[in-house]
Amino acid sequence: MTTETSEAPGEAGEAPPRRHVTSLEVLCGVLVLALVGQQWFTDKLDAPAIQTGATIFVAVCVQALPFLVIGVLISGAIAAFVSADLLRKVLPKRAALAVPVAGVAGVALPSCECAAVPVARRLIRQEVPASVALTFLLAAPAVNPIVLVATAVAFPGEPRMVLARLLGSLSTAIVMGWLWARFGKMEWFAERALQRLPEHDGARARWAVFFETARQDLVDAGGFLVIGGLTAAVLNVVVPRAWINTLGEQLVLGVIVMALLAVILALCSEADAFVVASLSTMPLLPRLVFLVVGPAVDIKLFALQAGTLGRRFAVRFAPLTFVVAILCAVVVGVVVLP
């Protein structure tokens, strides 16, 4: 009769596992380097374009990171304390009704687009219909009270701009949810976005799930935030500012250009109203398009969606969202704005 003996890790030829650098560590390292060495970079790289790009990169990442943390904390709370059965009981059975409910729910959760992505993935992994999760993903960054108050402050003489932004963004989220319910396919999601989460009993186990889920979601999304911020910074430098000044009298061209700028600039939804309000020579309709398109689809958000939900999903969802957001903004703008 033989007995089996267990060997400690690192003994009997078994090498200990190698530690890998995660995307979260890359994000923290790049931000620390950029903040600490900003003056050095400014002195050594005395080029206005490089200085502008570095400033925009740091601003995008630093501005988005707190809301990303909020998002992963909400994601961890959903995973640990909200069961799939509870979510199914709260939401209407029919997708046609559940989608508008998810859109209105975005009003109650102040978050930017970075924070909404991990929450949407968590909802999908809790077996909430993807159409509902994606509706929340689009609505939460655009119709929450913080964004609407910021819009009112940025446009003090145009109170209808707040209503137009609310209706345009909410209609974009609901239409996209209905379109996904009709035409979307679950195989477009990455496998990691569909893994079923086990139920956990006991307060201690649930808190462990909360912290581990939040940590893992932050690791997953952090590196893609760096990629999106870097791309936005480069494109911000490339786009000539003089182009914007020539669009005041060309409404159709102004709508198209402002939609593209919303994608390229990748501004946080809590700050974009102040940026677009400064373009006083631009009509209100193109500026509304900017405010509706930006929180729904931009370079940073595309990178986060590709890394969190899968590339096959992102390359289909982002272009369709872009078109729907433009159409909803134009229709609402024609009706609401003078």
C-alpha cells in the first residue's frame, strides 16, 4: 500500500508561478510617470503639439479613472449582493418593456461611459438580457443628474438644451436596446463576458466576491483606458482647430463633423457640455449631436468595450450606435430646439 505525499510549491522541480504585469499596473505606472515627469517632458520636448497631446492624455485618464472605479465598485456589488433571480423579478419579462425600464434606471446612477461598461458586463453575467444591459450602458452616462446639471450650467441661456440632450440620449439607448433584442447575437460577446457567476452564501463570502470582482474588472479595463486616452490625445492634436470655425453656416456638414469630433475627442460626459458650449459660432443642433454621440460611442469607450465585452461585439455595436445617436439627436433637435 502506497501513500501519496503533497509537495509544497517550488519543491521537487515545480517552479513557482511567474508574476505577470497587469494592465492596471501599466495604467498606474503611465499616469504616475506622466504626472511626475510632466515638467521634464515639457522642457525636453518643446513642441506645442506634443505638450498638447500629453496634457490631453493625462486629462482623459485622470478624469475617467474615478468614474471607472465607481463603475467597478457597482459591478462588484451586483456580483456579490444582487442575485440573478432578483434581477429577473424586478425587470419586466418582455424585452420591449424591460429596455425602457433600463433606460430610465440610468437616471439614478451617476456614472460616465467608462463606469457603465463593467456594470453592463456584470449584468450580462448575471443572466440579465443583453438588450437591457446595453440599454443601461448607453443611458447611464448620458441621462444621469450630474450630466444634466452640468449641461444646464454650460448652457445658461438655453434651457431646452437640457431637455433635448435627455430625450436624444434616452431615445438612443432605448432604440439600440430594441435593435439588439431583435437582431443581436450572444456569440458576438467574448466568452469572458458570458461566464455564469455562482451564488455565494454568507456575508464573508459575499464581501470576498465583491472585492475580487471589483479588482478583476479594474484590471481588465485599466489598460484599455490607457489605449483609448492615448489615441484620443493623438487625434486631438491631428484635427486642425481651424476646421471648426468654418462650420457655422453649414448645418449638415456641422452635424457630421461634430459627431466625428465627439468620437475622436473622447470627453467624459460630465465635462463635454462645457467644451462644446465654448463653440459659440456653431448652431445648437450640431452641438446637441456632439453631446448625444459622445457618451454613446467614442474611441475610449470602443477600446473599453472591445476589451471587456469582446472585439466582435464592439465592431458591430459601435458603428450602429453612432448612426442611431446621430439620427435621434437630429430628430429631437429639430423638434425641441428653435
